[in-house]
Amino acid sequence: MNENYTLIGFRNKKTRSIGVVANDSNHAQAQALDISRALGLERFTLDYKHKSVEDPVSKLFCDLAYSNFSHSVCYEWEGSYTNSSPVLYAFGSRLYLRNLILDYMDIRKDSVVKTECNNKECVNPYHFSYKTDKASKLTGGDKRMLLAFHSQGASVSQIAKALNVHRSTVYRNLNEHLHAGP
């Protein structure tokens, strides 16, 4: 049985209430810590009184907590946008949703998120690919596959075809790997 809680976050001398749906108080506390990390809160309190999760921010965190996403359906953000990117305005700051989701899921800070579905409104984590830099054509998993193919003797053309990239991308990544230190 799910219970509703209210997280009250504090940052930059501002507060914000966020509805949290959890299985029990331990689950609510774990979610509060994840939300706090994602929003960069200075501190928070967790109120055991009911707070609706109808607003887009509360709904997003609820969906992240319960992994209410499908691989086949885009999850389009219902809130604000800046430069065609989904954003959240909170605590006097603009927070980009995809980066916020990375922080919530505790994924490396040096990752750049791109959507595989090419829908600029989508914030479905299943549609994200995590790349090491903005111009990268390959994800971390793609780079591991490239190295595996290469170690098995596959040609550059075969690797490029398998990863759906140009041969120059394969050459560049192999060259970076060979010249990288241990």
C-alpha cells in the first residue's frame, strides 16, 4: 500500500514542497535523499502529512522512484522549457531535467544525456544514451563494443556498420583508446 508524504526542501533561503509516494517511511526517506541530491538541497524535512503528487515535479520523482516508464513510449515533460529543453525552475535556479534525472539516479556527472528517440520533450530515462561529451557519437557501452569487436579482429568497416557510425568515428575512438594512459 502506497502512502503520501511531503518533502520540504531548503536551498538558497527558499523552500519548496514536493509530494512523495512511498511504500513506507523508510522508502520515503530514501526517496527524500535521492530528491535532495538531485535538487542540490542544503537540507530537507520529510512531513508525514499527505501532499498531492499532481504537480509535474512530484509526478516525475514518483515515476522515477517506481520506474513508471516504458521503453516504447516517450514521457513528455509537462512543465517549462528553455531552448527546447525541459527545465524545472526551483529555488531561484533553472534545472535541466535530464541532468536532474542523472543526479537523482546517481549517474556519473561527466555524462552527457542525449535522447535516442530524438523527441526534445522526452525525459524517459529508458530513451537516454549517456555519452562522454556533447559531440560524441558513441555511448560508453558502444565504446566497449567497439573495443570488443576490435580485439576479435573485426575490420573498421565491420565495426562502423555494427555501431551505425562512420569509419572515421571508429578510427578516432580506437586512436584515443590506444593513446590513453592505463
